[in-house]
Amino acid sequence: MSSDPSDDLPPHGRLVAAGMAVASAVGLAVNHFAVQAQGIGGLFILCLGPLAFFLGIGGVVEPKVVWAVGKYGKDLPAVYKIVGGTLAAVGVAVTILLLVFVYRLGPPGG
């Protein structure tokens, strides 16, 4: 047993992060190329997909980034929390850009 709590992360952390990135990319692609509108499910994928994608990419590089954002990362150093928060913020920014410029979900412009 190690004395550092940050060493208690599961050994398959990179695999989980890679799965999260791939699942969000596939979900976004299916949502984009779907023939019919998916309703609230499609909007849910559209809003959380970029956030999960960027956090998944960061988690492949360093799995502690994903855990630092959640409740299990309370004991991790601040640098992981800053990187995870930055990746999450980039995901939110990409979501807003997709909603406004690609899918035109903003107010109707005359």
C-alpha cells in the first residue's frame, strides 16, 4: 500500500479515458449525421460530448486529470485540477460554438 493517495488510481485509467473519448466522438458523429432530429437525447450528447471528448484525451495522456475533476480527486495536486478544469472549459466553449454556429440553436435571426 502506498502512502500517496494519488497512487491509488486504477491501473486501467487510460483505457477508461480512451473509451470516454471514443464514445463521445462516436456519439457526436452519429448525432451529427442522423437523418432525423434526436430530440432531448441528441441535445444531451451535443452538450456533454465535447466535454467528455477533451477530458478523455487529457485522461489518455495522464489519467489523474479525469479523476481530479470528480469527487475522487480531492487529494490530488492542484495542477491536475487546473488541467482538468481547463479541458472541461474548452469542452464547454466548443459546445457553445457548435450550438451557435453549426446547429444554429440560438435566437432566430431575421
